[in-house]
Amino acid sequence: ETGVTQSPTHLIKTRGQQVTLRCSSQSGHNTVSWYQQALGQGPQFIFQYYREEENGRGNFPPRFSGLQFPNYSSELNVNALELDDSALYLCASSDQGAEETQYFGPGTRLLVL
Amino acid sequence: SQKIEQNSEALNIQEGKTATLTCNYTNYSPAYLQWYRQDPGRGPVFLLLIRENEKEKRKERLKVTFDTTLKQSLFHITASQPADSATYLCALDTYNNAGNMLTFGGGTRLMVKP
């Protein structure tokens, strides 16, 4: 088990609503990345935060936004939820500049009805 | 366009045999490649990293090869056990606005039968 935690574990929302997912990174890690994983597919990179600044973004619309806090924990916000947003959302922490490995949390399962 | 391909069909093997999983990529020049294991409903767990200047890496019963000419990595599990049953993901590093991000393949599900 890694030291990365995510909350909540499961969430059900309806189309058009907004959601906030949370992630606590592993101790000593300064970088958090968020991924979306649809059923039966590999994780897709959403964005990365390094020292509270967005440090790279995948092919996701602006309604996906995030924050990183001084303690390196992070939030993923999704506005105007769509049915296709139903997925497992994974947070991964890493120590940028020290090693390339990313340590994943258990994920938040989001269902949009 | 960039693409990472793993066999989407499940690989079924008998306990004790060697499992070999393939990861092919196009239009990438990765500095390194990683393999992760993912169990149902859980996050991926890091297994091995191999750099572009390394041909082979081993860890216990695991072996990874990396052929940058063929643009292919092979992941081997020797003396496989039912507990090795999981989905295995390969991931390449790609740089986006100075940050390192991982681009994953779709994963291959391995089933080891006793």
C-alpha cells in the first residue's frame, strides 16, 4: 500500500452537477498527477501539479480543474458533469527530480446518472 | 499520432508457466518505460522501470526488456502463480510543458490458473 489516500471512495452525481475529489500525497512528494480511467481502459492523464502550479495538462476540457495546497495535497474539480465522466479517478504522487515512479492512490469511483 | 498498444485480450496461462506480455508504441521516443500492476477497483502499483539505454531489467520473478529499435517492451513473469492474476499496464514518459506525465497502454489482463 502506498501512502496516497483519496476521498471519497465512491460518489454518485447527476448530469450537470459539480464534484470535488481529494487526494493526500505520499510524505515527501511534491508532485500530484490526476488520471481518469474508464472501465476496461488504461488511465488517461488529466493534469499535474508541482508546487501548487499546474505543470502539464492532457486532452481534457477546462471544466476539469485542480488545485494543489502548500502541504502538497490536491483537489480535482469537475463542473457540468456529463455521463461520460463516469470513471475511476486516480491520483498519483511523485517526487519530481528525484525519481520517475508515480505512486497511485486507490481511486475514487464516480458514477454520473 | 502517438499510440501505445497492449494486447486487449486476456492472457490465460497455467500455474508455473512463464507469462509474456507485450507493449508496442509508435511515434514516441521515451526516456524510460514502466510497468504497473492493477487489481480490480484498486490503483496501479509500480513494478519495474527500464531506461532507454537498458536492454533488460529483472526483479525477482519479473523481467522486462526494452527494444527502442522495435519500439517494444516485453514483460515476463516466470513460475507464474494464481496470485499474479491482474491487469498489467505499460506506461511511457512523455513531457508536457516541462512536466513528466505517464501515458498508459490499455492494459492486458493476466489469468493464471492453478
